[in-house]
Amino acid sequence: MTTTAAGAETGGSLKGVEQTFLMHDFALESGARLPEAKVVFATYGTLNAARDNVVLVPSHYMADWHGYEWLIGDGRVLDPRRDFIVATELFGNGRSSSPSNTPEPFHGPRFPVTSIRDNVEAVRRLLAERFSVTHVRAIIGFSMGGQQAFQWAVSHPDFADRIVVTAATARTYGHGVVRLEGQISALTADPAFANGDYKSPPTRGLSAFGMVWAGWLFSQGWWRKELWRDPAKPDLTLDKVIDGFRADFIPGADANDLILQMRTWERHDVGQTPGFHGDTEKALKSIRAPLLYMPSETDLYFPVQDAVYEAAFIPRVTLKPIPSLWGHTAGAASNPADGKFLNDAIREFLK
């Protein structure tokens, strides 16, 4: 296997420098091999001579590398003047290797399902081969980024000094699979989807997908208190909010990409890591790094009860739920109060 990196720099930027890491003949745990696998990422700050100021922030569902800027900058937890921050993008987001940008024989619906472990292995290689980094100060992950953080803690227990997980669990339990399958069903019910070989976007399916997703993103209390209201948009109404989900929930997203990442999400289980034979609890007990576990109290994707259950098996865990009505989005600082809570808690944990 050979590797190249395009546009890579060791840092110096306070804003983020986008880069690309290429791997040839990349083996997936399913047994499939991608002739060329690409990971898009960005770096903030400068890698120091000791290579001990690295913080990894892996992306969440369909996100790009900008997804953690609520944590990065002056007065926030991660300061590019001190930290070398590496923000990576998941396979399937339309920029890293995805159904929409991979040539045959893996284009569209023929792109193999990539696991969270596949993504972790790609980023492990990126850090080692591009930056000669084999240890990081911290891994901080939200949602599918949190799934990756858990997987790092199990697959590479000494890789990070600290692990932070917000709004995620170490396994997607049955109810989460049902939710994701509901969204996939809504998308694929459009005849224009054509089993993934569509000639133009299946707009009705994408609209139904966004509408189903809207029911899960925020809490019931968020809707009851009409927290969707925005003083800067006095004409905003509930009907307009709903129409926004229906019309363009994830702007420009490709249907096969959306499905690929949902498959990655629903199949995640740290218990399936080699050596644990499907035993999630045993895998959680193996985590050695101190772990800050921050579920949202009103998350409908990853219920706080699941986090409480998992935390009981993690040896050095700090369980700190986010007191918010913003549902799943609280884990990514979707409002100022949650942003302050997250930054304060993570800053204290990383001291």
C-alpha cells in the first residue's frame, strides 16, 4: 500500500488549512478494498517539535472539517496558538471517499459500507504517515465523531491522554437502528431513487428524509417552547421551519452518501472490535484513558439512559449530562448556553 498527501502542511494557521490524504489499495474490515481512499481534513495551529500538542476532532454525520469551530479559537478550549488541531471528515460525506465521488466499480450504491473502525484506521494512518504522530493530547468527538472517539479508546487504548464524547454512544442500540432505517425507507421510497442508480436527485425521497429526521433532531420541549424562533427573523413561522426541513435539510447532499453514513452509524458497536467477540461491556471496561462523557439530557438519537448504562462499565469516566432542551444538537453547541457549558466542562477536564 502506498500513500500520498496533497496540499499538506504542518500548520501555522489559526483558521484551518484544508488538506487531502490519499491511500491506495485501502482494505476495509468488510473485506472490500478501495483502489484509492481519500480523507479530507484540516489543521489549525502548528505542530510543535515534540509532537505532543495534537488534538483530534473527527467529524459527525455529513459534516465537513468546520464542525468543531465552537471549540476552537480565542477564549475556547482549543487554541491554535498552543494546540495543533486535526479535524477529519468521515468517509461518505461527499468529500472524503464517498458513493458520489468514487468511480466504478464502487460508484453510487456499489460503494461498500465503511465502518467506524475503517474511519479510525484511515485517520491513524493519516496522523502517522503525514505527521509522524502516534499519540495525541486528546480526542474530542460529537455524534458520529463521538462514536469514533469511543472506537479510538477501545482499538488504541494508549493513543490519547484524554477522550471526550458528546451526544454519542459506544454502540448503536436497536432503537437507533429503527430510527435510521425509517429515514432510509423514506428516502428510498421515491421511485426516482431507482435502487441508487438515479440520473437526477430523488427530490421527493430527499424531502421525506428531511421531514422524518426533523422529528428526532430536537426535543419535544424545544418545539413546545418554540426555541426555533429567531429575533433576527421576525417573519419566521412554524410552517416555514417545517418547510425548511422538507426542502433542503442537508443542502446539496447526495442520497447514496446519506445512506452510506447511516449504515456506518447503525452498525457501530465497540464490542465488535477484534478480540471482544461482540461483548460491548467488555470493550468498555478495556478503556484506559480518562473519558468525559457528555450526553444531552434530551437527545432522541442517543438517549441519556444509554449513556448512563455505558458509563457504568468505563473505568475512568466522568459522566456530565448537558442540561439542554436542544436535543441532539446540544452536543455541538447549537446555542450559546450549551456552548459555554461544553467549553467550561471540557476545559476543566483537559487541564
